[in-house]
Amino acid sequence: MSRTTYRCTCGARIRFKQDLEKESGGLSPNWACRDCGTPVPGQTAEKIRHQHPS
């Protein structure tokens, strides 16, 4: 299975849960780039947050 990665508008490469920041509020969690706070698309963030560095 291939890993999901996301390139934020600030240039950060988001590959693992550590690269995401959880924004509280609403029924489902919203995820943002830890570097700049730009929202990450929900489906992409959910895939990334289940990946573990190894």
C-alpha cells in the first residue's frame, strides 16, 4: 500500500500525523498544516493521520 502525502501551500510536506494539527469544533475534526495552519482536505488528512513513520 502506498503512502499518502500532501504538499501544503506553504511548501511543507505532510506525511504523518505529527505534521498535522487538529482543530477542535464541529462534529468531525478538522486538520491543518502544523507549520502554517492552512486547512488540509479532510479525506487526505484522515489517510495521513493513520500512517506511522518507520
